Amino acid sequence: MSHREIIHTLTAWIDEHIDQPMNIDIVAKKSGYSKWYLQRMFRTVMRQTLGDYIRQRRLVLAAEALRTTKKPIFDIAMDFGYVSQQTFSRVFRREYDRTPTDYRHHA
């Protein structure tokens, strides 16, 4: 299996489990590679770090939930692994230049 195929399989697994607690150690254990080797391989194939990929996927999916559901922002934050609505709002604003509430009303 090539590095690209390994990373493709792993990103599919990450996407399926994005609502669960996840960090580099968990993903490395799932992959069967050391976290150091996995991070190098991931960065080579994806052109971003594994941690950045996980954070970005969570934000993209949270933004989609804001647009397509009427779920409370707190629930969306919890669904995607944020420890508080404040943390979610801070990270979301940094990425999208607006609050989750503003994004929901103007998306």
C-alpha cells in the first residue's frame, strides 16, 4: 500500500470518527505506525500536519452544521469535540472572521 493510499484510508477513518475524542496518539495507534513516522508521512502526502487536518475538518463540519441545522451552537461545539462554546467560538472566529452566530445568520 502506498503512502497516499494509507493516508487516504486514515483520513476516511478520521472523518467517520471526528465526533469522538481524537489526537495524534489515537490516530497513530489506529494506523499502526509510530506517531513521528505517521506525522512525517501525513505532512508529505497532505501538505499539512495531522493536527491541522483534524482541527480543520472539525471546523468545516461544524460550519456545515451551523448552516444546515437549527441545533444550538453549544451542542454543535460539543458534537465536534470542543471543551466549551467559548473555545469553539474563539477558534471559529479565528478561522472564519465571524462568530458562529453571525455565520449561521449570514451563510
